[in-house]
Amino acid sequence: MADNAAEKIPTVIADGVDIVYRVNGTGAGRGSATAALNRIVRRRKTEQAAGVRTVHAVRNVSFVAYRGEAIGLIGTNGSGKSTLLKAVAGLLPVENGRIYTGGQPSLLGVNAALMNDLTGERNVHLGGLAMGMSREQVRERYQEIVDFSGINEKGDFITLPMRTYSSGMAARLRFSIAAAKDHDVLLIDEALATGDRSFQKRSEDRIRELRKHAGTVFLVSHSNKSIRDTCERVLWLERGELRLDGPTDEVLKEYEKFTGGPDKARKPKPKPKPKATAEPKTETEPKAATEPTTVTEPEAATAPS
């Protein structure tokens, strides 16, 4: 933990936070006359109306983050990690409880609002301004941002429209723009999963620099290695509930027991191989004398590693 974290200055406080999504149009009989009549007769609160379903994404989550900390958010798919980050950034309302932040939270990829039809060069300038940098600061840090992203290593891609970039290139440019500015609270969702090991190493080093400048970093990742290399504290969310909050090694040890091993939670299940079906026999022509045919059996589906 950075030296100034010893002062224990809180930057984010979540107090009994509940986040609920309301999904419209999922009820039975949607669009029918009967459903319309039922909605009129049984009109009550929105979430009780026919065709509206509520999804409790985050349940009674409480924690305090301090200046200088890098905190990992882990959990299996659908556990509420990204939802919680959006709420901390002020992009989602909370149903119950409160979230208090010291300074301005910046959610990676949102504050730097990049446009696909503009060149990478133009997006660096617009993204920097959107992050709160001055025009002079953007000009001073432009080359540093491009070099950090590494998108020009195999050509002059920075002068091409963003729509020509791969998803990894676009993610690296977003991170590079966001990392060019010191943040009170920086929220990163899966950014370090893109790029080669060299880019990941640069990203991890930059996160450490941000912490030294009194920032707080939240990192959502399915890569336990990235969490270990970057964070000293971990919040484990499962089904919207905060299951553990503590030192990285201790929490990851319990999480890996739960998932069956390092990074198991992010591996998709292999699709079962289709069963071999025999060709229908035809008796229209006599069989020609041929060498014996060897029939190879289909390979057995391998169990997920």
C-alpha cells in the first residue's frame, strides 16, 4: 500500500447498497388484449405491473476504499462487479443505501467518449478533453499516449478511423487516454485483459504510479494473475452479495477453491461434439471388391481443464 494510504483517507464509501434493474416486456401474454386489460385493472407500482420483472443485481454491499489503494473486484459472470462500478461512477442509481465519493470517479471507457468514425489521433484529443485535461496538456501528452497504447507498432493506425481497429486496439487506446491523467478514483473494467504481456506490464506499472499520486484504483478482472500483480485488496462479489473483503492472497485462495482453480470462472465450457451418425445403407449396386475399410471412432470429448 502506498505511504499516504497509512493516513486512511476514505475516497469511496458504500453503505448498504442495493441496485435493482427493471426489465420491461418479459411477462406472459405480452401484446395480447388480455395482458393489456390486466395491466389496466391491476395497475399498481411499476415493478408490480404485468410484464415488468425486477433483477436484484447488487444486495446490501458495504465497504470503504482509501486513498492509495488498488482494489480488485472478482466474481463469476453476472455477480454484479460491473454494475457496482457503474454505480460508484454515478451512472446507475441505487435502490437502497448510499455511495459517497471523495473527488471525481472516472470509469475507463466512459469518460473518454471515443467516436468510431474519427481517427485515433482525433479521439486522443477529444478523449483527453472529456477526461478534464486542457488542450495544452493533451498536446504535451499526445505522443506518450500513442506510444503507451502500442497501436502504431505495426503501422500508422493512429491516423485511421477507430472503426478499423480491433476491439483490443480500441481498449488499449481508451486505457492509454485514461491513464494519462491522475485520478481521484479510477474504475477499470477488464482493460488489462487486452494486448500482449508487454502492454499489461505497462498498465500495471501505470496503476502503481496512479496510487502513488494519492489515487484509488478499482480493477474488475477475470484474470487472477492481473489481480495478484496489481491489487493488495480484493472484494469478492457473488450473486450480488459481498462474500469476502480482504488481502488479495487470502481472498483469491478462497475464490479459487470456489471456482475450482485459478481463472477457472472465465473459461467457457467446451461445446459437446456431435455424435457420429452412420450413413444409410443402399442396396442398389453390388459392393465392389475393395480393401477392407477401417472406421475410426470419434474422439471422446475432453473434459474442461
